Amino acid sequence: MSVFHPKVGVVSCSGESCVEGTISRVATRLVLEDLRSENTVTICLPLFLAGGEDERMFAMHFPTIAVDGCEKRCGKIAIEKYSGKTVDAIVVSEILEKGEIPRPTSRRTLDEKGIEVALRVAREIAERIDKIFEKWGE
Ligand code: SF4
């Protein structure tokens, strides 16, 4: 007998032009590979935009969290245009603007402090995922 394991899609923007985009990608990987590896999957946003049918079908039928680098919210806009409403959305620049986490400067590679920032964003994503599952279980 197969057992259904519900999954949440964590979709990072592909931001290459600013450090917040790098953080969104690294934080998403930390969630997928470490913090919530059991119950998350991701979607390749460029493939999704290029018409990937499996990606679009997944986002239609499973809850998704968009993790965007900045207020342009490319990931959230793309998902909602082609598949359906995201359940939650995170904007890294908004988290950094709160000032509790220092903004890294290099956009290409994250140094030790940059990885720490990504980990804090990843923990925020993980908390949001837990809330989705709590609601799912109600
Ligand atoms: S949301 Fe911002 S950082 Fe991400 S791809 Fe769009 S413009 Fe780039």
C-alpha cells in the first residue's frame, strides 16, 4: 500500500543581480536539503516559465511558498500567473530591512556571514512550512 506524503513546493526566484537573490536561492536549498528535506520539493523557475508542464501541474495541485529576493517578486508573480495562488511568500529584502540581520555585500558568493543570513532566512521558511502543515492537519 502506498502512503501519501504531502509536499510543499518551495520556489526561489532566480535572482542573480543582487545579494538578496543569492540568499533566496541558498536559503531555499538549505530548507530542501536540510531543514525540511522530508516534506518539500522545489520547482526550477526558469523551466516553469519556459512552459514545464510537470512544474506547472505541481504548483496547481500542491501548496507553494515563493522565496523572492526583492519586492519585484518574480517567483510569486510567475506561479500565480501560470498555476495558482501561492500559500505564502517571503521577500528576503523585506526581512533584511527589518535590520535584525546584517545585509551581506557580495552577490556572487556568500561568505560565512552571508551563509548565516541565508540560514536565518531558511529557518523563517521552515517555520512557514510548519504552519502550512498545521493548517493542513486541521
Ligand atoms: S525577485 Fe528580485 S532578485 Fe529575484 S529574480 Fe526578481 S528581480 Fe531578481
